[in-house]
Amino acid sequence: MFEQGLPPEFSRYIPDILESHAAMVARALLALPVAALLGTALAIRPRRRGTPQRSAAVIQTQIILAVVGGVVMLIVGASLARAFGIVGVASLIRYRTKIDDPKDSVVMLGCLTVGLASGVELYGLAIFSTLFILGVLWIVESFEPEQKKVFELKVTGADPTAIRNDVEAILRRNAATYELRSAGTKELIYQTQLPFLARTDRISNAILALEPAGGTEVVWEEKKK
């Protein structure tokens, strides 16, 4: 029915177009999982003694980058013109905004890749690679440790050491990890890590309520990683 509404000279090529798209997706069905598995093997390679601890975000980025590289090469194929086109487009990108998560940089590259696939009419590859990258992101991010915010917590008052145990109990109730850095007659200083969605105002109010007469001050200073 769809072909009946098209010009005869175009409708003749529809079977060939569909067949070529199916062949490209079939290649991607093998190439992208292999790229993901090999990228995973490299990213989670055994760490030698004395080498720095690897960041989970960097490991995830390396895996996704292997998949994006596979999609790029499927687009290029044996076409020299496409290869020069991809290099030219990539050289025009200048993204200067600071990105906290390196995966976001690779996702931007993935967006460029599926855009290139769509631009050369490889729609089946564009759709399949988008779904595959989404699946890989969902899997690798499910193993990502919970993000935490790091603060220096300062509690000052007439005698903060008298409420130290209560302050630490409040921190534990709010799933905070802490380390006492300084304990004096006028202040307590903690290095604390809070869950990403935790609210410091609630913790502050709970600490202030320990001395209803007042005189206690709570200061949070966020530390950048």
C-alpha cells in the first residue's frame, strides 16, 4: 500500500533500500556487542599494585567509547568520503563547558554519531545503535556507586564537646559518613560525606535543637572533588 502512493521510479528501489538497512543492522548486531565486550575487558583490566585507583565513571566511559567507535566505523564502511566527512564535522566541535561526568562527553559523541548515521540515510543503524548505547548506559550506570557530596561541617558553641555524641548520632541517622578533624573547646570540625539527595538544613536544625537556649552555630562548606 505504501509503495502504491510513490512514483514508480522510486518504488522500484524500496526493496533494495530495506535490504541494505537490514544488512547494516545485522552487522551492528555482531559488531556492537563485540565492541562492548572487548571495551569492558580493557576497562576492567587487573590493576597493578601501586597504580592509582580507577574511577567508575572513567571505566564506564571507556566501555561506551568502544561502542561509539564501532558505530562510527560501521558508518564509514569503505567510503573515504564519509571518513573525511566525520573528521571534518568532529573538528568543528568546540565544547568549552566544564563537564563533571566524563560519560556525558561520550554521550555527546554518540549523539553526533547517530546524527551522522541519519544524515547518510542509515536509519536502521541509527535506531539500533541508539537503543544499544542506551542499554549499555543503563547497565554500566546500574553498577555506579551512589554519588555523595563532601562537606566540611563546623559546629561552634559554648561547649561543643558536650554535644559531640549527639551530633555524630544525627549524622549517622542521615546516612552520613564523617571523620572528626578537630575538637576544641569552641568548635568541632568534621569532614562529612552526605548522600546526594540529603538536605543539610534538616541536619543543621537537628543539631541546633540539641541546645534550645541557643549559642550553637552550624556551618557547611562544600568541598569540590
